[in-house]
Amino acid sequence: MKEQLTKLLMATPFQPFTIKMSDGQSYEVRHPENLAVGKHFMVLIEPETDRTHDLYLLHVTSFERTPKTPA
């Protein structure tokens, strides 16, 4: 799971993605600098509100790329 996350964060160009959790919650990563990844958990920052979310890698069920919206 962590390898897949690293690939998403390092992709060039970066494409936003959603983190799906085991409790049904989902979190959108709009920029790679908004997510800090540790050994067992991640910290996601919502730049608009400065709210943070502690997300444990054990509870991640999937990652989904956010569909591109037409300009």
C-alpha cells in the first residue's frame, strides 16, 4: 500500500487522488505537499482550513485518482 502511495505522490505531473479508509471516510489529496507520510501513518493538511487528519496506513482500503475536469 505504501509503495502505491509513493508512486501517486511522486507522479509527474501530479494528479490529485482520494484516500479511501476502512470506516468509509475519504480524503482528497490535491497537492503532494499536503500529505506527510510516516512509517505507519500519514498527516493530511487541508490548506483552505489548516485542518489536519491523522490517517493510519493500516486503515487505508484504496487510492483513487481524481478524474480530470474539463477546463
